[in-house]
Amino acid sequence: MNAQQEPLEIRVDRRTVGASEVTVVTPVGELDLANADELSALLDSPQAAATGSLIIDLRQVSFMDSSGLRVLLMAAKERGPRFAAVVGPESAVARLIELVDVADRIHAAASEDEALLRIQAASADAGG
Amino acid sequence: MQACSDEIADINLELPPEPQSVPRARSAVGELAEAAGADTRAVALAVSEAVGNAVRHAFRGRDGGTIVVCAGTEGLALAVTVRDDGIGMTPDLESPGLGVGTALISRLAADTQIRSSQDGTTVRMTFPIGDEAP
């Protein structure tokens, strides 16, 4: 933890799964009240919304509080089964998710491959 | 607003009610927690939630205010107090938060005391240190 919080870096990539495209958003740094709005704004942007399906990879988030978790829950609510979050085992993020007991609600996966498979299955069920 | 008591004055921060106060408080108390041998992640999350609650809720409809964060060791514990001079704990139907902050603090700290009045809110948390830490 630094005395001055480092700016949140957010990377955006695209993956192709079958006939579908998935947006993968990777925040890097600490996620809290001071910067959760940045992630929220990006998720609402055309850049992230274009594919309809979204993965947030949290493995490079060194700290997250309930402000960050709220952004994830909102994204999961909006996208339903076309959303998944990748969470590193035994990380600070994993501990928060366990404490609040929302792993199922954010469709937590241990790897990007697992998250992609979940979304692929959801797309197939929905006929897309 | 009253300063930190001498017993827990290793850290004495006066912060404005703005979002950047959250990482500032977390960083300072987190470093102390690490040096004291406390569960740094638990302390960091609890402090983030307590200061975040103060920033979000304590000064609704008011200009300005102060959040004081005190921390220090007390025997085999790290004691942290987050105090504000806001409006006290009142229902906030337009809250931008998840509403889990206080519950999280209670689960993370070994002991939690919350006092609220029209003069503000004080959250006092203790965490085991050294061999007592999980």
C-alpha cells in the first residue's frame, strides 16, 4: 500500500468464443471509494458494452472494498449470465467476496478460461 | 474535534470528507498493522469501510467536516478509531453504498464499538497482533 494511491489502470481486451465476442476488463491496482466510479464509467461506456458479454479479471487488484464490489454486482445484475469475474485464490478480493458471500452472484471463476466457458454456455442457452 | 487519546496515538490523521481520504487512511493504518504483526488485510478492509462510511454518509446536506483516524497498539491488540463530526448514523435511502460496511467491520475486527449521536459517529475497532493474530 502506498501513501499516495496509484492511479487505477484499466485494460480492455476482446476475446472470441465460438461465434461470440467477449470484452475482458482488467483493473490493476487498488479499488475503493476513491476510484470505483472510474471502473463503473468504463463498464457503462460503448467500449465495454459493445459485445454484450463481459469478464472482469480481478487478479491484479491488490485491494478492493465494498465500493468496488458494488460495481461488480451492478455489472452482474445488468448482464446476468453474460457476466463473470475472475478472482485469484486467497487474494484480498477473494476474502471480501467470501465475507459478503457473493461468489455466485458475480459468477466468480478461477481463470479466464473458466469464465469464458461459463459465458459461452450462457450464450448457447440463449441461442446466441 | 477531540484529538486521539495518548494510548492510541501512533497514528493521528485529520482528513476531509472526500473519497481520497479512504486510501490515505488505509495506507497509514495498514503500514502500522504490518509493523505490529496484525492481519494487514483485515485492518485495511475495516479501515476502508469505516472511513468510506463517514465520507458517504456523515456529512449529507452539510458543507465540510472532519474525519479523525487514530491507531496504536494496546497490549496484544491494534486499536483503531475512526471518528467524524457529522450527522450521526441516520437512514440514507439514497445511499451509494452496498450497506455492508458495518457488518464487514464487525466480522473483521476482534471487537467493535460504534457510538453515534447528532454530534457524529465513532467506530472503535481492535485487532489481535503478534502471536494472537490469525
